[in-house]
Amino acid sequence: QLQLVESGGGSVQAGGSLRLSCAVSGDRYSKYYMAWFRQAPGKEREGVAGISSSAGTTLYADSVKGRFIISRDNDKKTLYLQMNNLKPEDTAMYSCAADPFPKSTGSWYRPENYRSWGQGTQVTVSS
């Protein structure tokens, strides 16, 4: 099991950008499927973006396609989420997650499919 620590959250105005990072400790990080999730107050946790162990495949929620980019640096054991053109509806607690098994288009966004989680970093977007 991995240990995950997010950073990079903050408060921005609509249209602004933020870059989230998720520092990973533990063995075999490069073999894990990684993802970003978010949860707004009163709402369920939702998958934002997922990335395969080799970074060859990325998947996104429809609500962030074209605005967010997920990436990973396996040498630095870090996961990233570049968020552009932020909207007030992007306001949420963002968490990174990891799992040793590959994910499909039908499974990557399900929180129950991930074994390791970070504590989260808050993103607030004002209009």
C-alpha cells in the first residue's frame, strides 16, 4: 500500500489555473494505476481523471475534458493534475488515489476500486 500526500490547492478566480501534486511513498509506484477524485460539500466523491501505470492512457470526466490534464512522473514518484479555465463548480476537496490493478473506462472513476488515498487538498474557485 502506498502513502499519498497532495499539495497545490488554493483559492483562485474563475478562469484561473492551479496545478495539484500528489507525492507518493512506497514501493512499486510505477506499477500502480493513479487517479484524482474530488468531493464537494453535500455531494458524492467523483472521479476527475485517471492515468495508467505507464502514462499511456488517460481518462477524464466529461466535466473536465479539455480543461484538466493528468500526468505522472514515475522517477519522481509524483502525480499531477493541471487545472485550467477553472469554474466555480470545480470547487471541492481533491484527493489522489492509487491501486495496483489496471482500470477500464467503466471502472476508473469508482472510488471503491482504489486501495490507497491521500488526505486531500482544497480547491476553491470564486466567480
